Amino acid sequence: MQVFQQYLQVHFEMPSEIHGQPGLQSFQRKEVWEYPLDALREAVVNALVHRDYFESSMDIMLRVYDDQVVITNPGGLPQGITIEEIKRRNHPSVPRNPMLAQVFYYAQLVERWGTGTSKMIELCQNHGIPAPEFEDSRSWFQVTFTKDTYNKERLLQMGLTDRQIQAILLVKQKGSITNKEYQELTRASRRTATRDLSELVERGLLEQAGRTKGADYRLKRP
């Protein structure tokens, strides 16, 4: 985790941005990392507990890129366990190394069996970034964390208008936006709203759900 913190970016929220903090906490700045550290910790613990220690040609790999963190360990999912199952809360747990898993549990590094992957998803969603992607093969398992691709700085670099940026940020918060909501948010005419939303769809940032009249526009995740 210390190595992660050497390579990952962090910004600070000042007291005016922190709501509902009582007493002295309201005067303390808050560290906000580009990825939730607890989710990365869960992935590392999973890699240690579930790796195949008989596979000597491959190590656990932690790779930090500009837009992704990838954690890979030798050993795929146990037979009969699927990617879709591990996304659910309290899914069946079949630790590859039961004694090691028990040690991590007693050390309070594992809360409950079968909750690690769903906890990663929840932590990422609460952090405002895409849910991690899980990939499985017979010989390895991989977790990929991706940065928020819809931050204001990146949207400005893409040349979006202030209206379009407002809309994207609102969709991140509430999940979708309609043409009427776009008009109310940006004070644009219906014609302008339709043109702006169509451009966002063409550029692959939003996707349209439903028919044109009354359609919802949602983020199109990579």
C-alpha cells in the first residue's frame, strides 16, 4: 500500500467541502486518492490468499498506469465459480489456501468470506469511478481498476462546452438526464439541448436509452 501511495495521485478537500463532520473533524483537510485505497487493499489481500503458490513461473504483479491499476495473481477462480457470482454479495467462497485465509481472517484483514470482490465494487462506485473489471483464466486472475474518465479537467481538454460538462457531471451524480432536465440545468432551448446531447452521444460519452421523446441519456462506460 505504501508503494501504491508513491505512484498514485492525491488531492485534498478543505473543510468547506466536507459536510456533516462534527467538532474538530470539520477543520481537518481530507485526503482523496484517485482510487479508493481500501479497494486496492482488498485486491491485494485477495491476490495473496487465492494465488497458486505451486506456480513458480509467475508472481503476483501490481501494475500502475496513467489511467489504470492492474493486480494479477497466479491461479484462476475455483472450478464452478464464475465472474458474475463473485460480483454478488456473500457469494460462495472457496479459498485456494484455507490456512492462509484463516490467518488473514484472524488478523482482521478479511472481514467475511465471500465479500471481498463485492466490497471492491461498492468502494469504487462510492468513490465515483467505474467498478473494477475481473478477468479469469485457468492459470491467473486479474483485477483492473480504472480512473474516472469523466472528470472536469479531461472534459475541458476534450473541448466540451460548459453546458455539456454540467450535464456530464449531473449524470455522474444521478445516473441519467433527459432533454427537459438538460434544458432546465443549462437554460438552453430544446433545439440546443437536442444538438448538445446528440453530439455527446456521437462522441461516445453518453448513450441514449429509450425513444427520442422522453429518452434518458446515460454515461457510456469504456
